[in-house]
Amino acid sequence: MNARRRWTWALLALAGALGCSKTGEKDQGKEPAGGGKGPAAAAPAANAATALPTGPMTPVDLAADDQYLYWTNSSAKSGTVVRSSHDGKTMGHLAKDEPMPAQITTDATHVWWRVGGGFVRSAKTGGGTEIVAMTDDEVGDIAAADGKLYYTALQKGDIVVVEPDKMPEILVPGQNHPLRIAVDAQNVYWTTTGSGKKDGTVMKAPRAGGAPVKLAGEQWLPDNLVIDGRRVYWSMPKRGGNAVLSVTLDGIEPLTLAQDVGDVKSLAVDASYLYIGTQKAVKRVPRKGGPVEDVVPDTGGLVSQLVLDATHLFWNDYRNGKIMTARKLP
């Protein structure tokens, strides 16, 4: 997902609109075995994408857990936050009349999203919304864990953590245009785009507080950050070779997993593969390196945010107003 617009709605206006219950240095480039250049291999069989039966909408961002899909749906008048079964046959609203909802994420118990002027959350089971925090920061990305929301403040250069009924806390200040963010049990990870002159970085810091650590430096506008239990993955745009790269959580064993794969819009990872959502296709590459395969050679529209379950891929096609799905390859 791209960096979002700046929002400046006031607290009272937001509370009234929501009816909420509360206010409140390691260079990359090592080639893996198999070459890592894409597209290096065709998919074993044709794999068509289909749209879930959601009806007309404008899905801005998408998140998922083992049971549901969640997305923000924006319109000129008001927005909604939708919860859907993975087959799209059972849907309901977690929130309505939201002022321009944007980024969305989940932790074990809640769904969190960005609105004009702040952040809101709802229990996954529903039951109402609450304002988490108000901010006029230009937010790049969000991630949640253990009842806390982490975000990148693009212009201020801060990594910030917020939770209900507490003031926002700057976890790491002074970053050079932080963009994407991810969290695990111990750490928060983020990318910085720098000045756009190969001075971007991939960083981490303890969630409990502490000095930041550089995992990768000299990057061209690193984007689309995802993590698993062992590695960090990200992409670089055309000036960076349309590459997908990886490094361990400790910043060693750098790999270039794919090159020349097109305009990467999103990444997602499971136990075996890293999935690469490009302008109009989905590809995959083994997490430890190998040939790049077409999973969905033609998605029929834009791949905005890519998410996974055990058997399927899902993504929001913002331009065409659809949630799309396709089966994983064997």
C-alpha cells in the first residue's frame, strides 16, 4: 500500500462521526541458488483469479486472519470496515460512517484502522468501536500486536506506539522518512526511504524500547516489508532493479530473491514461499531462494494488498472495486 494522505480532523468531529465508546549496514545483492531473476519459470498450470461476491465497493486496504478477511471501504460520503468469511459469502460491518478509513491491520483480538485524524479499533467479534488515539501525523503504515498499535510518521521521522487511554509514545525518533512497518513478539521493523538516492534502510528496534539496529543499508526506496520467524523481506522499485530482497532478523545472510519482476505492489509470506504481488500478476519464490514462478499470470486488475490463508491468496483491487482470490499452487 502506498503512503497515505495527511488527515487533520478534530477529536470532537471524529467522535461525533464514529459514535465511539472511548476517546481517547549490510549491502544486499547475494544471489540465491537458482539465479533469482524473474520471471524465471512458468507456473505448473493456469491459475485463474476470481472475485468474491462482495458487491460494489472501494476496498482501500486488506488484512486477514485464519477465519476472516477485513477491509476498509471508502466512499465520497463515508466509509465502512467490513469483516468477511474467506469465501465472501458471509459479510458484516465492524463499523459504518467512518471518515475516510485507510490502513487496516489486526492483532490476536482486535482490528485496527486509520481514519481522518486518528486511529480506531474494534474487537474481531464486533460490538462497537473505540478511538485509540488522535494524531495529525502523516502515517505511512501501521502494525498491531498485544493491544498496541505501531505506526510510521513519514514527515516527522518517528516510529510511534499507541494504545487506548494512553498518550502516543515515540519509540524511535529521527528516522529518514520511515515508511513500512511490521512487528513480532520482540521487535518492531521498518523501512526508511531516505532521500531516494540509495540511502534507504531496513531497521529494527526492541518493542520495549532501545537503540535501533540497521539490518540493511544503501537501499533504493525499500518498500512492502514483511517478516516471518527468521527473515525480513522487502522490495525495491525500478531504479533498484525491481528486486525483492531478504535478510535474517539479525541482519546477516542477505539474499536477492528476485529481480526484474515488475512493479511490486505487495508481499506476503507463508511457511514455504514468498508471494510477490505486481501490477497485474502474482508470483512466488522459495523463501531461501530459487526460481520465480507465476502463480496468477494475469490477475485482471491491480494487486493492492496481498494476504494469504493455508490454501488461497487474496488481494484488493482498489481500481475495479473487488476483493480477488486464487488458489495457491501445489
